[in-house]
Amino acid sequence: MIRILIVEDSPSVALLLKTIFENETDFTVIGQAANGREAIDLAKKLKPDVITMDIRMPIMDGLEATRIIMREAPAPIVVISSAVNDTEMQITFRAIGEGAVSVLEKPSAPTVEKFELICKDLVDTVRAMADVRVLRRKDSDTNMAAQSHSAALHRQHRDISKLELVAIAASTGGPQALAKLLKSLPSNFQLPIVVVQHIAEGFLTGMIDWLNAMTPLHCKLATQYEPLLPGHVYFAPDQHHLSVTRLGGGLLAKVNTGTPYHSHIPSATPLFLSVAKVCQANAIGIVMTGMGADGAPGLSEMKSSGCITIAQEPSSCVIASMPESAIRMDAIDEILELEKIAQRLMELVPAQRG
């Protein structure tokens, strides 16, 4: 049974969350807190499997509560935010920076058009978060890492001077992982970076603003047919796939609504497939922390085309499903701890290119 602590100052929203959770046979709500101070006390006393955290509350907000809980009574924290204004968005992503593992849209009335989808995302995420603390690297992961490392050694003599793009996929835990990766790269990083990050609709611009405050690279939403420039990080917009195309010698972004892949839009699979087709062997594909299997077929195609493919080491992920799926498909050349991915990129992409 997954034991949940709800932190929410609105009685009506707290009741709605409780109802959503207790409609699931494997969930039980063990406590409710109306402010951050109560949340800290109940987290210490009840030791929940998952905490859902409101942001704007009296006495103590969700940011400060997250900071203290992660220091004194660590538990997976899912921020539940209405994202109604810039101030709340800033606090939300500061809470992510303090250790909250995911951010989701706050459900409102059941009559709202997206209510069922919001509830499904909430239930799926909380269920996945309950396993975060017990994720361990399996023996099979060690074997796969050794196999992939051997493949990388076999290919390391290829010409890396023609690399022209880095493509990244991330989902749950991705904002924290991307922040750690991007802030470790230099401002003169010589390739453009394109990213598909699964995140609740409406939160992407806040995440980009948050990343821009801590990375020397320029993060932005991708727009149709804009040139992809070195030192820039382009994110797939809400409800749009991102792919790449070529005009003359330069790479351009393409965005379109299209059909969901793996139930996702944006999805990493069409991005990786387009990179394999357009860049051939001259790109790097990375899959990071996340739920599901998105990106694995596209990474397999990238590897087949000669690209360098990297997976975040599963034991360093908040949720390991996405990299594990790519590893199982033999789509990965190298498996690296999160802290080592930036170092590897700088080895592959020297600061000064000829």
C-alpha cells in the first residue's frame, strides 16, 4: 500500500486529492497538512511513501517545507501547482531544485475538460514515486554497462570532428538532471542541444526560465524552422513534437502537433528518428531519467546510423525506466553517471572546433 501525505491549504482541493488517491486500491492517505510547518511535523511522524506538496500556503510555503523535509525526513515530494502566475512558477522550480522530484498540475473541478488526464498523470506519477527510494542497480544493469562500454571502446576511433548536434530525452526527474548537466557545460559549447522533456502542460516556460538562471547556455522554446545555434538549448513546446531538418549546411528546428508516440506529445522518438536521418552519424543522443520507454526506438535508430548514444546510469535516475528501456534494446553505447555526462560531452566536443 502506498502511503501518501497531502499538503494543501485549500480544504476543497485536499478533499479532491484524497478522493482521487483513495479511488486507487493501492493508495491510502495517511495524513493531511494545511501549511508547510504541519507538513514537516507529519513527514517526521508518519514517514509517508510520497508527499504531494502545495506551493502557496500560510505560515510556511511549499519551498521552505520541501527544503526542510529533504534535509530532515527525506521522502519523494511531488509538487502540485496551479502555475497561475510567475511568482508561483518560480517557487515551484526552486522547490524542484531543493529536491522535489516532479511537478504536476493541480486538479480542479471534475467538469474541467482535462480532468481525467490530470488525474491519470497524478496517479501514475505518485505510484512511480513510491519506488524511488528502493531503486537499486541490478546485476543485469552492471552486465549491460560492461557490454555498452565495450561497444564504445570499439567505436572511439571514429571521426568526432563532424559532430553537429546533441539530442536529449528526459521525463520524471528531468528538470533536476538537466540543470546539473547544462550548468556544467561551458557557454561556448560548440553544438546546439535539442531536448524533449515530459512535463505537465503549462510548466515548460517556467522550467526554461529556471534553467536560464543557472546555466551559461541559452535555453528557449523551439520555433518552426529556426536555425539551431551552438550554445543554445531548444525545447519541444507543449503539445508539439520537435524534430530537425536541414537547409543548405545548417540544421533547423521543426515543430508539429502530429500523433502521440508512447502516449506522449512531445515524444523523444520522432526527435531521435529525425536526427538519425538528417545527421547520420554526426550527432549524440542521450536518454535521461524518466518513466516509460519513450525514445528507445529512436535511439536504436541513431545508434544504427553511427551516432554516439548515451544513457544516464539507471541507479542515478529518479525513475530509471527510460534509460533501462534503451539499454534493453541495445540502443546505447555508453552508460554514465549523471555527473559524468557533461564531462563526456566536453571530451567529444572540444571548446574550439576546427
